[in-house]
Amino acid sequence: MKMLKRIQALKKKNNAIILAHYYQEPEIQDIADFVGDSLELSRRAAGTDADVILFCGVHFMAETAKIVNPDKKVIIPDLDAGCSLADSAPAKEFKDWISKYPNHIVISYINCTAEVKAMSDIICTSANAKKVIESVPKDKKIIFAPDRLLGKYLIKETGRDMVLWHGTCQVHEIFSERELVRLKVKYEKAKVLAHPECDENVLIHADFIGSTSALIKHVSQTNNKEYIIATEPGVIHQMLKQNPEKEFIPLPTNTGCACNKCPHMRLNTMEKILESLENMTHEITLDETLRIKALKPLNRMLEIV
Ligand code: SF4
């Protein structure tokens, strides 16, 4: 309680806003001014009139907030909060890769570094990827990075033949199909909700596939009582808040662990948030030329959706 009061007082003093991703611990989601997925958070970051944005998520998300908000101070509780997808595409390798595909439109999932964004034509999130791909004229070829599994799913959904980078999300790629089948037998009335970063062998069992916010919305808009959740279990906090009478069963990984939490997202803690607000750390800074280049494909995305 004392900590909460100090956080609130520091927020007021610094005119700061706390943005948190759905994969944060429930206590962090509850103190945030806004909780959302990548698309909602980038929109919210672009529209805030706060002087400081404390971003409770991973590095590429805070960096995106800085790209759209050059005049604001963007801070993150733990600088080590990375992402396996963003890390899979180092700038130099990415540059070499896209140079092999001249005349292709480069669509990059928002889970990438500012350098990769700057080399892309359009950015997308899992919430708008289909629309972004469909906005590209049919006679244009596309390369898609960095999530191979999301890319495979989108090829099926859109019928567009895309060249894919080889990255994966270390959380979503290890859900167990075997466990999913076992849970479907045990909870025979449960609906399976999956994020499109999951492997195809999990997605084929899904009753609904969608972005984090789409999954949360789907639960509130349907009458089922039980849901098996094939994404980071942080989303269950919002699902339960909105639907306390429903049951949510997190899908275990293929190592048998039922707690498939993103180790990067979960580096953020209440203690680190307080420290961040006290010291105005850790600040995200970007070279202005790079920022302007990375902003262009982000704006293209925001214009499409
Ligand atoms: S859940 Fe996956 S995609 Fe999201 S931050 Fe963690 S590693 Fe990256």
C-alpha cells in the first residue's frame, strides 16, 4: 500500500503515465493507466499528453513509444526486458536478407528493433496483420519478418505467398499439442483460444485465433463457461476481471510447465517501477535519423487501421 501511494505520488509529480502490456503481472496491470496489446499501446503512446511514459512491457515496445513520441521521456523498469522475436533479427543480417529480395514489400511485425523497423515498408501487429497484408496490391511480392509461425498462419489466411524470416516467440512456440488434446478431453465443453504466434499443430485445434485483445474480447462476447488459453497466461487476469464466473485453463508447454510466462515481460516488478519513477530510469533514447526512418512504416500501419 505504501509502495502504491509512492508510485501514485511520483506519477503525479512527474506528469507520468503508466502503460502496461497484458503479459505483465496482475498487480502491474492494476496500477497502469492503460493496459493493452502492442497495437493499442502504440496508439495510446501516440495520443498521450503526459510528459513521461513509463512503459511496462519489453524493450521494443518502449522503443516504439519513443519513435512516436520524440519529445516525451520514455522509461522502462528493466532494460534487460527483451524479446526472442526482436532478438532473432539483428540489423546487419536483416539488411543482407532483404537485399536478396529486391522489388518486395517488407512487412515487419512490431516485435522488432527500431533498426529493423527503419528498413521496413509497413509495420503490423497480430491485431492488424491481415489488413496490412491485404493493403498491398496483389501484384506486389511480400517478405515478412520476424515471426515465422505468424507468417505461416497469415499465408493461409490471406492466400499471399510471402517469404518468411526464421524468428519465433519462445513462449508461443512451445505449447504442447499433446497437452491440448488431453485438456480437450478433460474439459470437453471448453473452447480453445489461441494466439497466431503459436505453432500450426496448436492452431488447428483452436476455436478462435486472434490477437491478445481479440482473445480477451472474444471471451466477453461468447457464452461458454470454460476456455483453454493458448497464449501468455497474463491475459487471464483481464479475462477473469471481466468474466469472474468463467473458468480459464492455461495450456502447458511441451516441457510440462503450466506457467508459460514470458521471462522478459516478467522482469518488470513493482519495486523496479518505483525505482524507475524515483530516478527517471531507464530512459529510451534514439538517434533522430533512425527514429524518423522507423516512424514512416509505423505511420503507414496506423493509417491502414
Ligand atoms: S511473449 Fe514472445 S513475442 Fe512477446 S515479448 Fe515475450 S518473447 Fe517476445
